[in-house]
Amino acid sequence: MFAVAVCVCRLSFCMVTEEGCRYLSSALSSNPSHLRELDLSYNHPGDSGVKLLSDKLNHPNYRLDKLKYVKLEEFCNKLSFRYTAETFNA
């Protein structure tokens, strides 16, 4: 049996909605420590989808290096995200 670790997840323009965020959040729960880059640019996750993902990404096991989202500053500020928009825009 092989274990697969996703390090980069590029979902820009994939029409990820609140429902898609539920599935993504569930998938991220399986092994959070490998994800380094998440691109959700130009999707429509809605407030509850963003909340689900931010709850997962706030977990101390995540070491996310890059997050792409059109409203990145709002994403980080609104939900008390442990990272800031500047972290990902450096």
C-alpha cells in the first residue's frame, strides 16, 4: 500500500463552492502536515466554506507556505487566521 501526500493543491477557477469546501476540509483532515500551497483563486467558497477551511488551516500541524485567494486579506483578518496576508504575499 502506498501513501500519497499532496503538497500543492491548485484549485483556481474550479468553481469550488461551500459544498466543495466541505469535501476539501474533510480531505485535509486526513494528513494536514504535507500541504504547503493552496490556491483557491477565483472560486466561490462563501463564508461557511472559508470558515471550514480556515479552521483546518489554523491547526498547528499545518505549515502552509502559500495561500492564494482573491480576498486573501479578508480571509486572514475576518476569521482570526494565524497567518496574515503579508505572509503569503512576501
